Amino acid sequence: MRSIKLLLHSAAASLFLAAALAQASQVSGTVTNKTTGKPAAGDSVVLLDVQAGMAEVAHATTDASGHYTINIPGSNPYLIRVNHQGAGYFIAAPQGGAPGDIPVFDVAAKVEGVFIEADVLEFEADNGQLKVTERFFVHNTSNPPKTEWSPHTFEIVLPPEAVIVGTAAQRPTGLPTAVKLDPVGAKGHYSFNFPIQPDEGDKDTLFQLEYTLPYSDGKFTLHTQVTLPTQSVGILLPKSMTFQAASGSVFQSVPEDPNVQTYVARNAVPGKTLEYTVSGTGSIPRQTGQGDNSGQSDATTSQPGGGIGEPINTPDPLSKYKWWILGALALLLAAAAAFLLRKPAGAATAAPAAAGGAGAPAAAPLYSSPAAKNSALLTALKEELFALESEKLSGAIKPEEYAEVKAALETVLKRALNRK
């Protein structure tokens, strides 16, 4: 009997080992320094297991040609991170032998060509509390392209009374990732320790935060300051609230959307205060349905706020962002999980990336085969799990919500893996 048990255990172990070996694979790729146009030699390459809390499971180093090969131990979702001059660059580990090529950039604490295209503040008020969602769309047009990164990469100034609820940042070609704000200097001064990579086409770097302000008397006066040259500072309010600019603060009303008030101040100068008062209560109307023309600024489409049309007289510098802004991308990823779960079986699924300057999520592409559809779904799931784990590590998501969202994503992931 003992011999039979040993034989069964041995057979089971052999089968497990065979299955593990069958799932194991390698990814090879080239890391290219796009600042110099040359291979990035000597950079560390790390394989991260998304389902294991971003644990480092394999390591490699690029050779003189920028080439690396790294072992992938199983079929879990993995990410590949390259560290170049202190900044990290990520891709989802490719499937099916696809190359894992990764572009990187040289790093500097300050880079010429970094500016804010739009600082957009969205106000809502209820129950004695003023809620503010602020988004910075930051361009890096450096030439040659370089990443701006330091412990205090992007500094911001908030009202001293602000209570921060959540923060996130997004690379030009990535998904939102929860990050922490570091206090610097006087009260209300903070910085994001997050790289500002060069733009990818019209996609830039996004910084987003939510905070609350005391509002017991139903009004609040703000003194908004920017820390970089800023093309536009935009204020969005529901129709039920009131906006009053102080003397010397030049805001123009942009009467474009019938459901939202928009005020814009152009060419804000670092250190110069824009003073204004908001009062009243209300919430910005939101519409979650998306028509076939998702991402188009067309008044006939099913867009948040009833559709954003082209301005008649005064050009609206925020129009390229409004669909995304009013769509209210959550800092957490429960909505992404729901999006993945409600897709019909076999439907084409693309990575649900927020518009880092692009204006809206991209429409789902047409795939040439079921395998291509499944590969796109796997990529989206890996990136969503990566963002979720990042939020867990930074403390930006509650344990119960983390467990719920992860379970939903893993359910879809298992179905996708079973179809491979």
C-alpha cells in the first residue's frame, strides 16, 4: 500500500511539474533609449507577478545591444519593468512569443518643454461639504525627448483646508495608477513622485486628485496657483451652483454645454493667484451610456452632459477633455471590472485606457481572429490587475473593495485563459 501511495504521489508531482513546464515560457525583447536612439545597455529588467502583489519573480539585465531574455514561470498575468536611470517603464508581458520591446528615455530633474495644457477643477457640493476633482494635463515636448523625474517631480498647491480623498497619475500610454502625494514646504503644498514621460502623439501625462473643503456656510473662496506655465485653468460647476471671479482674475464663460457651467482663465503664470468664489449646492449631471461614436465631440452622440458640440464663437480649450472629464473616470477600478464582466462573450475588448490628453477611451478595435480578441482581453486584464495592486500597495483602496474587484477580474481572467 505504501508503495502505491508513493507511486501516486510521484505521478502527481510529475504531472504538476509537466504542467508547470508547459506553462513556463520566455520573453525576449530590446530596450531602446529613445533619447539617444541607441540600445539601453545595463538596465535591469524585472518580471512582476500581478496576482502576487507585484512580487518580483525573475530578473535580467540588458546586454550591449539592449537585448534581454526573461523566464516567465506560468500563465499568471505578469508585467515587465525596466529601470533606466531611476525611472521605471512598464509593459504587459507579451503572449505567444511576441517580442517584449520597451522604449525608455534619459532622465533629468528638470526638462525643457514641460508645461500644463489644462488644470481643470470640477466642483460639486452637498451636505456641508465641497468636493473638488482636479486634473492636470501635463505635456512633455522635450527635444531630444527626456523624462522629467525626481522625488518632487510635479508640485501642486491646494487650499490649506483641503482633505485629500484620493490621487492617481497616468503615463501617456498607460492606465491610471494610484500614487501618494508628498507634503513639501508650506501647508497645502504637495508633490507627485511620478515621472513625466515625453508625449506619445497627442497623449500626455495626467495627474488627478480628489479632495474636500469645508462648506458649512455654502460658499468657499479659492486661490488657485499653478507651478508650471499653464495654457488654461478651467472651472466646471453644475448649473445650480454660482461662480464669482475676484477682481483681477480673468475668467471667461464658455456657454457650450447646457448642463454644465464652464469658466476658463488662459495663460496662467506660476506663482500668480487666481481668486474666485463658488457657492450653492448641486452635482454635475452624468450619463454613463456610450453610443457608437464614443469619443467624438458631437452633440448628437450619447455623451455625458448631453453631448459636447463645437463652440460657436469662443473656442473652448477644454473641449478635447470634456467627454473624459464629465465621464468621471474613477480613481479605483471597480468600473473597469464591471466593464469587462458585462462584455458579451467573444466581444472585442480593448484595454480601457483613460484619455491622457486623447479626450476619450478608444473605440474597440476590429480583430481578425478569436485569438487576437483573446490576446487583447488578456492584455487589458493584466493592466487592470497591475493598477489594482498598485492601489492596494499605496493604500488607496479599501480591503473589501480590493477583494471584490480582484475577484471579478480574476473570474474574467480565468475564462480568458481557458479559451487560449
